[in-house]
Amino acid sequence: MDKVIEKAKELRKELDSLPLFQEYKRVKDSIESDQEIQELKKQIVRAKSEGRLEDHKRLLIEYNSHPLVNNLNRLEEEVKNYLTEISEILNEK
């Protein structure tokens, strides 16, 4: 079992070194440190909790159309597809 864990750690290290995964982490970090996006997220939560559905919808559209968020969504899809491929290879018998 230790060998499996060791191989999984090696795989993780290899994945982390790939440009796709590095770009994903960079964009995710950019979003987390972007004050405009963080404020927008707070406004979205506040509008929903206060029942301001039209404001909530408008703010969500604004958030989802932000270039960094669009980029992250695209990268997430690519990462997901890549990991699915790896999973399928590992599950082959």
C-alpha cells in the first residue's frame, strides 16, 4: 500500500508541474486576491440572503462575465477532462 501512496504522490507532483495545472493555480490565486471579485462575491451572498433576487441575478451575471472567472471556468473544464483521462487509464483492466 505504501507503494501506491508513493506513486500517487509522484503523480501529484508531475501534475503540479504541468503548464495547465500551473495556469489553473495562478488564475485561481488571482481571483482569490482580486478585491473587485471578492467584493462582488460578498454582494452576491448579501443580495441572496436579503431576498433581492433581481440584484442577485444581475450580480451573478456580472461575476460570471468577469474575464478572470471566465478563464478559470475554462481551465477547470480542461483540468477536469485531463483528470478524467488519467482516471480512465488507471481504471483500465
